Amino acid sequence: MTITYKHTKDCCCYQEFLDNPTDRSAIKKFKKNFGESIMTPAYKLHVRLKTAKSAHEYNCIYGAGDNKIELMKDTKDNDFLILKTRVTSSYRKFFNYVTDPTSLEFLKQKDWVGQFKEIKNIHVIAVNNHQYDKV
């Protein structure tokens, strides 16, 4: 899958580390924002998401138990669809399904019919410790 990130402090810090996990500056920023304990799980998840062709393929290979990509509950029909997956037992990665990568257009909740096979581009909007209200 193709992964893009929202331009927020946390998402940019997260992306910098994943794009260059040996860069000392990126490691330092990542540890400051998220802590050292999620570094390895975050990188593993990133590699898995990048190598999967779609969300459906990711769920088939890695979705046993709690690591599957699933819908965030309580999203209104006219809001953008928000998907989530676990980074660790406490941290979650939230993202939108990008329907048009050239214009960064997202799918609305009301248009969701379970098309996990079509999810090939995602846009990470938050990575946090169970703070669903901040998504």
C-alpha cells in the first residue's frame, strides 16, 4: 500500500522515523513524542502495511487477533471513513482510505460497503495512545 501522512507534528515525526529508522535525529524526536517502547512495533507495522497490496491482503496475512485493519466506530455518515490498526497494545494508528491519490480525496463513511480489497492508498491522520476523541 501507499502511505501518506497528515502534516501534524506527531505524524511528521512518525513518518520521519519510518522513512529513515537509522537517522539519530528522527530517532530522538520519535522517542520524545512516542517513547522508545513502540519504535520496533511501529517499524514492523509500517513494513507490513507497505508490502501488502491492499487492506484485505494485510488482514488476511497479519489480521489474526487484534492486528487487523478495522473501522473506527461512531463515525457519522458525512465524515470521512476512519480506519485503525494497533501499533502496540495501547497505541493505535488511524488513517483514511484515499480514493484518489492525485487529489488526496477520501471516502465518506456513507459510501463504505466493506471494500477492503480496494484500499491501496492510506493517509495516516493520527497515532496515539487510545485517544479516539483526538482523531
